[in-house]
Amino acid sequence: MPTVNGPFKDHLTLNVGEDLKICHFNIEGISKAKFEVLTKIMNKERIDVIALQETHTKDDNDLQKRGYIAGYIVIGAIHHKQYGIA
């Protein structure tokens, strides 16, 4: 496994500064209005990664239609309702 000082350092690491800020929300129904609020929070707090837990989304297209945060990529993992989320 490569280390920070190993030969693959330049290919496998990314300098994100001294801190990496990660934020997690159980969003309970994502909407364009909530995306707008999240955008303000993320810009103000300089969040690098945000993880949103959303169980009210049918598929990736439904999630994409509800909004986005400029400068970030939305990646979803859609699960069937009967399986639930732990």
C-alpha cells in the first residue's frame, strides 16, 4: 500500500489543506429550497464534503431534478424501500 512518502504520492494524494471539513445531514425530503440553504452553509463554513441521507427519492433522475449545489457533484445510492437504510 502506498504511503504519503511512497513513490505514488503524487498520483494518490490530494493536498486539501490543514483541515478536511465533512458535513452530514438527514435531509428529510430534499428540495430546491433546501439545496439553496445547504449552498449558503457550505460556502460560509467552507465544507469540502457533504453527505446527505435522503430516503424520499425514487431514482437518480428524481434526485437531480430537485436541485444541486454549484461546484459539487451529487452522487446517489438509491436503495429499494423494502431494504431500508441503517
